[in-house]
Amino acid sequence: MSAHAGAGIENAPVAAVRCADYDVGNVRAALRELLAPLGGMAAFVRPGERIALKPNILMGSAPEAAIATHPAVVAATALAVMEEGAHPVVVESPGMGVAHARLPIRRAFRKSGYVEAAERYGFELCLDTDWEMVSNPGARLAKRVEVVGGVRRADGVINLAKFKTHMFMTFTGATKNLFGVIPGLNKAGYHARLAEPHRFADMLLDVAYLVRPRVNIVDGILGMEGNGPGTGGLPRRLGLLVAGSDPVAVDVACCRIAGISCAAVPVLVAAQQRGLWSGWESDVDTVGVPVAGLQVKDFVMPGNYRGMGVGAGGSLDIALRPILRRFNRVPRPKAGRCTLCGVCEGACPVEAVSLDKEARTAKVDDSLCIRCYCCHEVCPSAAIDLEFTGLGRVFHRLNLL
Ligand code: SF4
Ligand code: SF4
């Protein structure tokens, strides 16, 4: 770290290694190599501890869709935890629009290949549905957070995130993944209350540092580019694993690898404003293989990516953001692809979605829509396009959106 380094993450090294595929033997070897410069798994777990592994499932989906943390990464981590004499348990409350109930959790585990992996490698999947309101006095926005019981009862958490683009937050890696400790439908309330990306990002930091994982591991073996993080994105073979004890440091390194400007990632801008890091991307490098040796060419950014950054325009930019947001892309479910499954309707935090059985598609009320893109994120059929309309097209051409 150079003299630019911020107050929080300069002592939190990030490691990265190459891993070509999801063969569990190969992932185990890569994981050992990844964690070695950080002290190995022994630095993060102790014998007899119960360790929650928190993957990104979002919704149940086939591993090759690159939406969920791959079961091979979960299995390799579980085996490494067991080697240290601790007990791993996979805890997740998938996506939005789905209740934190046993049946949807089990279905998401099964569709994502976790049930098969758990049976084969002997680790536990948590099906508990309780949660607890936890006080978070140091927080800026989320001073009380609902946290699922599986995480509350664990002695420690290992964050198993996925390397993906995100239409609302630009990038989802370690920090954003921890929003998943909030049970099912409760997540929608945060979107409704914190519709502005920078406020939502501030809340994500509050939650991430409340959970404070022992280590954050990002599965970028098969990552996602384009309009992620759900079926709208495109799987992209990146062939890497990234890890570190601080989620913000890990995300900065991931963004550098993909060529994503950290100034365009609200959570990293919010972290800089809190003094957690300097804002100089070069202050965060990776041990093992340095960022320069990992950089991905032609990574496809999400459709609403503004390389100049969310805070580039200073106070005027901040003042105009809430107004301009009304002209941002709107979700347009498409007849022919829409199956009327209703998942988007359940996910929408402001009840802007309804199902039009006659037109055989979901419909969005643009006057209610807060452009959180939860519907786009959870649609299992990639049936929702995000389109500019009216003045939005003009603002987009002027590079204001
Ligand atoms: S748009 Fe997608 S999520 Fe919504 S009803 Fe249609 S298929 Fe289901
Ligand atoms: S319709 Fe609008 S407010 Fe509702 S989930 Fe979609 S983007 Fe969010």
C-alpha cells in the first residue's frame, strides 16, 4: 500500500490465484494457494467452531448460469474448514420476492447443485427460518438489521461471493453479498426506503461490517458480465479466485481486475467517503498474482455503467441524481418470454408490477417504479429488458444517465 492508503483497509491484504475450472480437486488446491499468504484457513477458523458459509445464491439456478457461487467452491471451502476441525454450515436466504421459508430455501439449494455437493462431501445446509433483529449502533443507516438465525448462531462467517456485474450497484462481490443475511422478503423494505444508490450502498456497508466475515472469498472462475446479476447477465470465464479479510479491499481488487472504475461502484464510493480506503485504486493490489497479471480484457459493463463515476459531478451531480433517476431505464417485461410466474411481482418493493393475463406478460407502472431493478434481477426467464423512454433517451445521449 502506498501513502495514499485510507484508514481502514491498508492492513487487509487481498490474494488472488488462477483456477481454470470447477473440478473440486483443482478448486481445493487453488483455495490452499489463495489462502496461504493470508495465513491459511487456520488463520480464520478454530477447532470446534461452527462456521457459516454465506454463498450468493440469488435464486436457484444451474451452476453454469454463473448466477450463484459454484457448489465446487462451497464444497472446497467446507472441506478446508473441516480440515481445521471446525463445522461448516451453508446459510443463505435467497433473493427477493421469496419468503424465508424452508421450501424455497431447499429448492434454491437443490437447483444450484448444493444438495448434491453437501451429500457427497458431508457438509450441512441450513434450513432454519428464524431470524433476529440485531442492533448495529455504529451504523450510518442500518442501525437495526434483521439477521438470519443460521448466521447469528455461528461462531464466525466465511463470505463466499460471486464475481458479477449488477445493474443497480454496478458490481456485486464481497460487500453486496452480505445483504443476503437479511431474510427473504425483508430485503424489499431496504430497497423501498433507500432507493438512491448511494444510500443503499451506505446501508450495504453497515450490514457488511456488522456481519464482519472472517474471510471473503470471491468465485470468479466463471464470473458474470453485462446486465447482471441474474438471467440478464452473461457468464464470463475469468478463471480466478480472490480473497481477503476486508470485503471492500476484495471488491476494489476485483473491480481493478475487470477494469470497472471504482468511482462507478456506489459501495466503493461510500467506503471512500467513510475513510475506509483512499479512493486510489492502485493502493489495493493482490498478493500471489498481482492485479497486473490478472486483468481481464473487454469485460462487458452493465448497460447503465458510467465510467466517470457516481460522484464525478460533485454537488451538482448529487443534487440532480434523484431527478435524473426518474428518467433512467424502466423494466419492460416481454410477452413471449414472460411466463407470468409472478416472481417479479413479489420482488418489487413498491408494488409497481402486476400480471396482465390478457397481454400474457407482467406490467410495470413507471410512475411507481424506483428503478431498483430487483424485478430484472430475479426474473428466472430473462424476460425483462431495461429500456429508456421519452426524455430518458435524450438524457442518455447527453451522457447524463
Ligand atoms: S417478467 Fe419474469 S419474473 Fe415477471 S412474471 Fe414474467 S417471467 Fe416471471
Ligand atoms: S418495477 Fe421498478 S421498483 Fe419494482 S422491482 Fe422493478 S425496477 Fe424495482
